[in-house]
Amino acid sequence: MKHLRILGVFALALAFSGIAIAETQTVKVSGSVDAKWIYKENFDLRDNNDTSVVPLTGTIPGQGGGAAGAPNDETVSNDGADWFMSTVQVEIAADLTDNVSTVINLFNQRDWNANTYDAGVGATASSNVANEFDLGVDLAYVTLKEAFYAPLTLTLGRQDIEFGRGLIFGNWQIQDPQSTIIADEFSAVTSFDAARATLDFEPWTIDFVWANIAGGQGDANDEDDRNFWFTNVNYKFSEYNAVWEAYLGVDADNATADNTVPASATVTARSNETYVIGTRAQFDPVSNMTLGAEGAYQWGKSATTVVATESVDREAWMFNVFGEYRWADHAYKPYVGLEYFFSSGDERTSTGAATGSNEGWNGLFRSPTYGVIHDYLETYYQTALVSGTTAAGDSSSATNLQTFFISGGFAPMEDLKIDGKYYWFFTDEDVFSGTGGANQNVGTDLGTELDVNVTYDYTEDVTFTLGLAWFFPGDVYEGANTSATPGANNFGELDATASQVVTGVNVTF
């Protein structure tokens, strides 16, 4: 009798598992393992001051941590710092029915044997080492095709989103949810918590997206969140591989406004809303050439820190033009490209005071990187350090930026590819610096950068990479080697070349 009960339970288990399998058409498991060695030197743009990388908080890696983290084998006795980092991802994609599918991506990213990652120095720093082996969720979404209406596809949940070339809405690489890596620009997390509706009327495609970017107070109150609404219309032409698109977006950043406004009798919160409208077009006039351009305009209200009692009007512009030519029939498959990017800056007086409306471009969620070093200065790494503060007017690359670059590459072997880019960086508005103890107009020349990348495909699944980069500071970073604080003039030269080496191996399955 006991054996009969066991057989019965086993039969029921088989029956239920058969039903479960029948409800899932296919399941695909994929993933990757990425390990790299990172070396950074003089990211503070000062030589001989025994400091390599300074987080924006002003704390120095090796002295107990900082916003950007700290490797445990480094101290402040060297202008360069190096460490190892690894990223592991496992993705499960399941087709439940013909029109319903899900994707889940789990990740772990960590610096090898790092010590502490939170802001603070010495005894005040809190360690997140316990998190370094935790799993996080990068993707978790469901796709419903022909949802309620044949041309409609709904994508709900945490997902990657990129429209066009990603200048407005693209993969947003500033997320280190577990605070377990030093260099956040290498984070694998680029996703949004969003709902996306896509209407496919080929050759027309219309997208509507709502993304919840951040919560203001960490609670369920949506009045202090940051939300982004975006509508994109795309048309693909039948010839010349041509595409045209137009978009309208609204960035309602109540999280930033509520958290930065000081309490007072006259103001408790300010409007911080950015409206953006733009268009992009590109085509191949010949089979081996691509040309394109994109432009956008922003307006709305800006809760700036310069005018602390009220919002000011925002009026900003962005423009991009690009081209590439490819010798596809050549054995080495060489190519060359040219690109210019412009984002307006906010005009300031010599003391940093506002001159009217905010003309600074709101960088939103741009995914293209203009220089693997420069793009992250004043985003993750502080430059021109003077008594723990940054030079006045030295802003991140999300605004007040002009860049022109030439790119090229070739494949000398079937499995070997070499690419390079050379950048020229300028600001739109003049930069006024307090470096040296006095405000001075230091112009618009930010500098130049050379990036070289080598990729070797060892097998179809294993790739070795080597990335070399040098940033050569311009006039904006030049100045006296002194400080307004008496006796605090040992900060090193202001225009030291920053360099980076990244090498690693990537395995996909």
C-alpha cells in the first residue's frame, strides 16, 4: 500500500510538471563572465600629489573609502591606482505563449577583495563588503505582443531602453545598486523601471514610455519622485537605409527639487521640469557611407542651486552631426568616422552668479560616451581639487560641452580588431575658476583625448580586450599651484595627463 501511495504521488508530480511544461514553449538560459584589470592615473589632473582618483565627495580612495569606492591594496602614496573587477550575468528568457514572453537577468559585480565603498573616512566609513557576493536584478520584464490590439506590444518591468543613437533616452550607466565597484562607469546595470507601449504600423513605429527614475524620499509617495515620459515616432524608408524620427519628452524631477531646496518660510519646493522636443535623420547615400544629424530643444523650469529661492526658466539646445565611411570590400575592413556634438551651457558671471534663464542642457539619459576618461570627470571623479572642493564652473559632460572627434579602425586579422578615437573638447560658455584663490576666466578649452581599443576573438564565446586612453587637459585646467588657504599649496600641477588601462576577458554562453 505504501508503494502504491508513492507511485500515486509520483504520477501526480509528472502530470503537473507536464502541464507546467506545456504552458512554457521555450526557455533560453544565457549569460556572461567578465573579468578585467583597471589602472587609473592622475584622474584629478594633478601630478606628484600622491592622489590618483578622487570621488566627487572629496574623500580619497585608500583613506577609508568614498563615493567611488577604494581598493584595499592602494594608499594615497601613488598617483596611480589599479585593481581587478568581475561581472557575472545570468539571463533567463521564456516564451510562455506565442505572444507572451518574460526576461530575467541576474548579476553580480564586484571589485576583488575591496574594503569599503561608502562615503566617509576612517572610523566614519561604513563597509558594504557584505554585499559584494549578492545577486541583483538588472532586467525583469514581460512582453505582451498584440495586446488588446494587433499592432500593440506592451513591455512592462525593468528593461533596457534606447531610442535612435541614445542622445536623449539611452542605456543609463550610472547605477551601482550594491555599492560594490569603484569605477561606476563599468557597471552592468543600464536598465529602467518602465512601461512601454509600441505601435507597429510598418514603416511607422510609435512608442510611448513612462519610466520611474528615482524616488525622492524612499517611500511610496509619488509626489517626490523623478519620472520621465517619452514619445517617439520613427519612419523607415524603403531606400538608402534611411530613417527619420521625432520625439517629445518630459522629465519631472521632483525628487531632486524636494531634496535640495532648503526649508524656509518662503519656499519649500521648486519646480524642476524639463520638456524636450527633437528630431533625427540618417541615411546611406552609398552602400559604404552613413550620414546623419540630430537636434533638440529644451524648455521648462530649473531648480538650480545658483538661485536658491525660486525656479528659473530653462532654454537649452543640443545638436549632433555624424558620418562614417567603410571600405567593406577591403581585406582589413577599415573605416573612418567624423562626429560633432554640442550641448549648450549656462552663462555665469565671474562669481558664478546666474545671468537669467538656465541655458544649460539637461543631459537626461545619454548613452554615447565622448571619451572614456573625460566623459566621467566631474561625474564620478573630481578634478582640480583645491582644499577639498572642485574648481568653480568645472561641470560634468552632461552640459556645456562641444566635442569633435575622428574615429577609425581596421581588422588586420579575421579575429583581431583595432579601433581608435581622438577627441577635441570645448565648452559652450566660458569657465570661471576659483583655483589659486581668485576667480578668473579660464576660457573654453577643456582638452583632448585619445582612446585605443584592441579586441581579439579567441573563440566564438571568448574575447580578450585591451583599452588605452589618455586625456590631455586644456586651458580650463591650467592655473597656479596654490590655494586660498595659507600653507595648503601642495596640490600638484593642474594640467597633468590622465591615463587609463583596462584589459580583460569576456566569456558568453
